Amino acid sequence: MTDEIYEILDGGKRLPLVEDFYTIQGEGFHSGKPAYFIRLGGCDVGCRWCDAKYTWNPRQFPPQEVDTIIQRACSFPAQAIVITGGEPSLYPLGYLTHALRERGLQIFIETSGVRPLDGVFDWVCLSPKRQNPPLTENLSRADELKVIIEKPDDFAWAEENATQVSEHCRLYLQPEWSRYEELIAPIVEYAKAHPRWNISIQNHKFMHIP
């Protein structure tokens, strides 16, 4: 992050918010858990199958006051906050996460792990991407490794990353949504043959919720 951008964000007291909303977590270990989502704009990882490409250009999302975002989040009965994107590691998240922690909320982050994480987090969901691999330091602190399976050789990519996480990290394979029907069967068979892996599906899309 350049000094100019950091100054605009006032050290994390302003952030480029795309949207924030209360919903049910649809993926991974916390699937089914009510959570308040804070989605930040900006991503340079560039997954061709991304279902949130509208978040990629941060210039479309002028920085908003983080205190206002926190007030909205605390007005709901959510006990957990999910910080996602885009790629949230682009920004200083210390101010946001410490303020949420002081209010007794659990803080989860969903990241590709390509940059150092700034802030305090109760749960790190790391979703590594081939074209821009995660930092070793982020693999080692991941609580959850969620690998998107788009084609058969993605299983090898999943295993490569799994060798670098801690023994306590939960492992998930998730079918790329647009190819769900053709991918779910081989993913099921792979998990049965390699039972340390779990399967994550995008339950929120089946429930037709954000």
C-alpha cells in the first residue's frame, strides 16, 4: 500500500466499503452461522471464475468512515463479523478489528493470503490461488484452508498448500459454483479417498440469500 492511499484511509479509520449486511455464513467451517459481513472493494488476484468481480476496482467504492460501519454491525444481534472482499488484506484492518473485539465480537477474515494480515482475527479462512500464491506466514496461521476446485489438477494444488498449514487447520475442497454439477461427484470421491479433507459448498446460493 502506498503512503498516499494509507493517508486517504487515515490508518484504517476509513475503508472502501462495497456492502455490509447481516446474513448466514454459507461456506466452510462456519457454514450456517449467523454473521455480519463487511465486504471491502479492491482485488488484484484476478480469479476468472470469481463471483464478486464487481468488487475488484476500489475506485468505485470511496472510503467510508469505519466508526459508522461498526455502529451498523453492532445494531444487529450477530456475534461474528466476517471481513471479506475483494481482498481485504489490501488495507490496514487494525482499527476496525480492535474496535469490534472491544465490543465482544468474534472476527473472521476471508483472504487469499497474498499479503501480510493487519489486525486481530479469531479465525483466518485462507483460500489460496495459483496465479498469486499465499505468503508462507499466512498459511501457517490459517485456521481453515478452503481450496476452490475448478479442474482436476486443483487437487494437487490443494495438497501442496495443505503441507504448509498447521496440524489444527481444517481442510476444505469447494467446487467452483458455475461447474458445481460436474465437479461435486469427483470432489466427493476425492474426500472419501482422502478423509482429512472436508467438502464446502456455497449453501447460501442454495438458500438464495446474500
